[in-house]
Amino acid sequence: MDAKGEPELESERGRRDSGVVKRQFRMSIVGALAGGYLFQLAGSTGVTGFNLWSMFVAIIGAIVVLVIKHAIMGRGEIHT
């Protein structure tokens, strides 16, 4: 159901979901870059290739970016 209580068309839902996936992908890239930058600022090794340490750095960066995003924009609303 949409905001007016009317049923949504599958194509409308698909387009909206596609936009969400694109935003999440961009946020994950930004998070990985932020993680590498934060770890280098802290004096540690950032991303070193495709390995567990680099995945850890990227995940920490993504968490930091998402916390900042939710602090600024709020959590309950859909922002398009």
C-alpha cells in the first residue's frame, strides 16, 4: 500500500527498490573509503588487498558512515 492507502503496482515497487539498492551500494563504497582513511589516521594499516583485515576495515567504515547518516537524517523515514 502506498501513503494514500492505494495498492502499489509491482513496477513502482521495483523502481523504488532499485533506488534503495543503488543508495546502499554507494553508501558501502563510501564506508569502505572512510574506514581506510580512519584506520590510516589512527596509525594502523588501512586496506591491504582482498583479505579479512580489509573486510574488517570496510565494515567498521560502513558502520561509522551509517551512524553519521542516521544521526543527521533520522532512521524512520525513507529519504529519496
